[in-house]
Amino acid sequence: MTWQADGVIDEGEYPHVVEAAGVTFHWANDDQNLYAAMAAETSGWVSVGFDPEVRMQGANYVLGYVEDGEAFIQDMFGVKPAGMGSHPPDVELGGSDDILAYAGREESGVTVIEFKIPLDSGDEYDKPLSPGESYDLITAVGSGDDFDSIHVARGRGRITLDG
């Protein structure tokens, strides 16, 4: 598989897609990494959380936005079910930022964030993902270009990684 983080979802680039709360989540994986793109009609941020336990708690998050043509992205972890401060960056918790590559684009009112993460980073604030397994995911969309504003839409979906 040839994958490049460029902020563009090309036809055939991702074999899988699920929609939740206005976020279209595309993914592919090999035995080491997850390659993903999330797109939503927003000029703000878009996020996905993998394998939540109670609402937002326990999920491994990737949240990104595009401002003035530049993509900003964070690796976060859900420390409580809801509310402000519920998913701080891994680095603030003593973990590491394990986003290996990313890019984003905002065009015609749609924000696209592409990223690559390891299936198992070894970071206690990143849940391991295994080929062939299924995971719940939560998505959200925000109206601001920041990592702190509250979502304006949220939803749930489910993915299964290729085995």
C-alpha cells in the first residue's frame, strides 16, 4: 500500500469508510500502522476517539484542525467521561505524541485531516489496536480552530481492522 499524508482523500486510497455525526472516517491498516482520514463540513476541528470505555473516558483520540493552510493535530487520551479537560494531550499525562505523519486541508467548508498512527505505540495513553479486531469509535466536530472548544456534533461508529 502506498499512502501519503497530503490532506486529500483520493479514490481507492482507503478501503473502508464509516460515517458518524457528520464525520466521514476512512481507514486502512497493515500489521504495524493505521492510516486514516477524517472529513467533516466544518471550518473548525474534527476528531476520532478509538475504543472508549465510558462515553469519552478511555478513548485514544486524534484531534486536528487547519488554520491558514497549516494542519495542527494532537494525540490525546480520555481521562473522564465528559466535560472540559476530558481528553488532554498524551504528553501532558506523561505519555508521548505517537502521530507518525499527518496533513490537513480546509476547502469549500470541509476540513480533512489525514494521519498515521502505530497500532501499538507502547504508550500507556494509546490503546493497542489489533489487525482483525473491531473497535467502537467516537467522532466529534468543533467550530473553532483550537484544541479546547466544545463539540457541535458527536457520534459513534465501529471499525474492523484488516487481519
